[in-house]
Amino acid sequence: MDRRARRTQSKLKEALITLMKNKDINQITVKELAELADINRKTFYLHYRDIFDMLDNVKQDLLEEFTQVISLHNDIKNDVDQPLLLMKDTFEFVDKNSEILSILIGTELNSDFIFINKMKDLMKEHCVNVWNKLYPNVNKNNYDYLYSAAFYGYIGLAQTWINSNKKDSPDYMAKITSQVILKLFDSIK
């Protein structure tokens, strides 16, 4: 994709985020999106079929980036810092994408539980592999419960962090999150 197309898509994404903060996705029109992005409707249709196609593309790009962040940690070591390192990178991902994530993982208009579950599924395999190394004596039947508690705790912390205008650093949030997850596991050893 050339630079001009990337710039156009970036302008459209910014406009979509602005509109989604105050308006239900079902009420957003291509006309108002194109006007806010300062492009014409024909240009929009060169890139997307409709608003939902555009939003699906934005979500797919986010999920691909999230997958890349997680895959950086595929070389699993028997290291108690493994959760901290993963959380640090995931909070940097949240920081970088906080505008759109504040909408998609938020509790307000346009939040997307299906998107959240896709994030959950992407991270699950990695987390279970790490936990198998770090906690070999934990009952594997409890992993689904533990993972749900850990992941939704992570989402809750990310939501609260975004809503507080990210007053703490990604490193600090990673530290809190990994401590909570480690305590969760320590409680069932």
C-alpha cells in the first residue's frame, strides 16, 4: 500500500474513532465519516465496502498487532518474570492503541465483547504454555477458570488505566497485573 493510501486510511480511522465515541456505529454514515476525514465518498469506497467493513478491518489490524506482541514471548523460559514481560508489551500495545481500545474494550457505546473474546483466545494458548512451565503442580482442570479471571482482570485494569488518562506508565500497569496473576496462581498451589 502506498503512502497516500495509508494516510487516507489513517484519516478515516481517526474520524471513525471520533464518531464512535459519541455515536452508535449503526448510526454513522459514510457521508459524515468522509466529511470528518476530509475525503470524498468515492475515496472511502476505494478502501471499504461500508462502515462495518472498515471497522472489521480496524479490528483485524488490532488483533494482528496483538498477536505479534504475544508471539514475541513464544520462547518460553521457566522464568517467573515471563508474565511481567508479556504484560509490559501488552500494556504498550494498549497505550499505542488506547483511542480505539477505549471504545472496543470499554463499557460504553460501541464496546465489542466479541472483539474482547478474540483477544482472550489469542492470548490463552500462550498463557497456558507459560503456566505449565511455571506451575507444573497446578490442577490443569482449573486453567479455564484461572485464565478467565486473569484475562478479565487484565481487561478491567486496561479499561481503568485508559479511563484515568493513563496516569501510570505501561511498566507500572504490567507490574500490577503480573502481581495479581501470580497471586491468583499462588492462592491455588
